[in-house]
Amino acid sequence: MSVLEQAGHLPGLPAERIGRRIVEHRAWGETVAVALPDLDEDQAKALCEHVRARATLRRMETARIVAAIDRASACLLDRTHPVRRKAEALLPVVTGYDRETVRLGLSSYLKTFRRPQLLRFLAEDFSNPGVLDGFQPAVKGGFVRARGPDLLLHVWAGNVPALPLWSLVSGLLVKAGSIGKLASAEPLTAGWFAHLIAEADPELGECLAVTWWKGGAGGAEGAFLGEADCIMAYGGNETLAALRAKVPVTTRFLPHGHRIGFAMVAREALDSRRAGPLARLAAQDIARYEQQGCYAPQMLFVERGAPVAPDEFARHLAHELAALASRHPRRRLDPGEAATIAAWRSSHEMRALDGGATLLGDPADPWSVVLLDAATALSPSGLNRSVAVVAVEDLAEVPALVAPHRAYLQTAGIAAAPARLFALAEDLAAVGVTRITAIGRMTAPEAGWHHDGRFSLLDLVTMTEIDAGAEAAAEGFAPYAD
């Protein structure tokens, strides 16, 4: 099968004048050609002017925007809807993930953007979300309101389906005119979502655009970076540093770089009844989107002294990864990814010669598990279903083992009793961990979570206050003052 799919959403630009760059994706014996928008500098400036938050967007009540996002999400959750059917057909070919992984992942993720979750998202950042619609009473006196940027630029990266929707929805909720730059590895879902928003609310759809440009090429990139009031960017640290250098000093820049996740298993979770199911949940966190998300575990620290020892837990994990490989085949690796896994395995094979490591499985298997017998500092795995199980005497050792990577820490999955969960959480927070969750939920953040420890909505807005003194002074000029 060969398909040509148009990417993006470009309100205000004549379709016949938009240049396109064709990029082919091949996987599972099929080919999908994606026509990426390729704008010149003048078109980029015109798009910015068209999308920049206008009076109609500022006057929209937040409830109306929530309703439009909810309707768009409902369409993509409906497996009979044409766009959802297209997503299930094309995304496996474009991203390389197997069809069931894409289907299950889309349904799980898109539920984050239904009305109840969106209201929770708003309530997490604003004690009174009404501040987005107008001035509201402040606890200290006076009034306060929140205003999003006139033009918010999203620069996306990665190949996890639909991942850009998080920042896109954030921009809409704060009433920012938004333009998103597609990632070449997954250039479809954001555009589909924008079209569905436009169908649900045409006026809102005019304040939202999704496009593409070649990074570092000048022209359109310079126009977008120069026009934006705020930029949310995702990618590797080197890429983000290069992008930051091009951004005007007066532009708010919110980067999200690479992160590393890990898990911790306490001895109370390691009896014959709990260990197997827990290993299954850990395997799901590892296999879901091949550890491409920042929150996937790359190391599991497993406590000694339980009925199920770390080596037995590692065998449980290997068994579960093997079982998942038969149901959800690993996507095809490019040469660089294959070389990274080979190098990671080779380093542990050298350690195994000294008796400090045990490799489970065969190099030909689509997964890799290594057991490390001594407490070992956190380090990246080879990704794509490769993970180290580290035996420790006490989970209290783990914060010191992960602390050297403080700048890159984000998600920790923990299986422990309540008292230990909170004690460990205190120590992990002290070394930079920003999200603690259950094993099996590491790759599924909750609505309203604090990405990299920051506020998804509050970081985007500017707060304007009317002092209590101004309110009191205004009374002296009222008609009834005389």
C-alpha cells in the first residue's frame, strides 16, 4: 500500500500557493508519503499575523475552548470516525510501532483531553480558572487575571504518536494564538487534531496552525522565532541550546530536553504472589513506545531480602518482555539504534566476565535485560526494550545512585508500602525527581501533571493585578461619591 497524506493546518494561506516537501515512511511492508508544508519567509510572517491571538479568541470563555477540545478528542477516540481510522492505518507505518501499540496508546492518551480531565488540568494550575476569562478577586485584596501570549510557538520532536497535543492543548486553554512545528518522525496527529478543533469551533480553528520547516535553514524559521512571544521547545539538549541562541532575549523560552526514568521495587512487593504481575507492569512501561518517552524506565532498582530475589525478578521481567514481543513486535531499528543497543550489551558483557553482571536473553531477541549484582549508579540503557535490573540492599541507597543525573531526572516508578513510598519520595525530591508514580503507569502521566516539575499553564501566562488601593481610590471618582 502507498498513501499520500497532507500534513499540517494552515488557516489564512491559499492552499494552492503552499509549497510541499514529500517525505516517505516505510514499515510493516507499507509506504506512506507525507506532504509537509514548506513555507517561505513571507508566508511564515503572514501565518503568524493570521494566527496571533485576536479579539475573538480573547473574548472566548474558557468553557467554550474546553468544549471544542473535548469534541476533537471524542472524534479521535471514536474508532469509527474517519480520522481515527486514518490514524490507526497510517501511524504504524509512519512511526514504526505495531498497530496494537498505536491503537492502545492513542486511546489511553487521548482520554487526557476530555472535559473532566481538562477541568482538572485547569484547576491544578489556577485556584480559580475564571482568571483566564477576566479579573477575579484576589485573596490578598484587589483583583487578578491571567493572559496567555499573543503568539505561542511549539517546536516538537520525537516519534511518539500524538505527543504534541499536550503543549497544543495548553496553549489553547490560556487563549494563545498557537503555531506548532511538526516533528518529521510523527508529522500527522497534530494537524488532524487542529482540523478537528476547527470543525468543532471554526473561530478557534483560525487561531491555531500546524506547519513544518527545516531547522537551521533560516527563512521561515527566523520569521517564526522572531514573531513568537513565547516558545515551548522539545528535543535533545544540544538542539535546544542551538535553538535558544536564535531566540530574541525578550522572548520567553520554555525548553523540555531529554530525561531519564527509573523504577524501584521494595522487598514487600517481592513475594510469589506480587512479583510476577509487577514484572508484567514494568515490562509494559518498558515496551510502550520503546522507551522513547522521557518517563520510561531505563533501570530498575530491586531490593534484596525478599522471598523473590532480584535475579528471579529479572527473569520474570525477561519472560514478560518476551511475551510482549510476540503480541507487540518491536519496531524496526535504524542502524544507529541497533549500534547503541549492541554497545550497551557489549559493556555489560565485559562486566559479566568479572561476575558482576548477568545478561538474559540472546542478542537476536527484541529485548535485553541485564542483572547487576552490586549497587550501580543510574545510567542510560540502549533504549528500545533494553533495561538493567540493579540489586540493592536497601532502596534508601537509590537517591544517591541517581543524584549524579539530577539535571536529567524526571519520573520514578515505585512499588513500596505507603510509609516507605513517602519516605523515599522525600529523598527523591531532594535529588531532582519531579514525578513519582506506580509501576505500570510510568508512561501515562495524569491530567494536570507538572511536566519537568513546572506548571503547564501558569508558565505560559502573565498575571495582571489591580491593587486593592486602586480599587479603593476608584470609589472616590464614582458618580455616587458626591
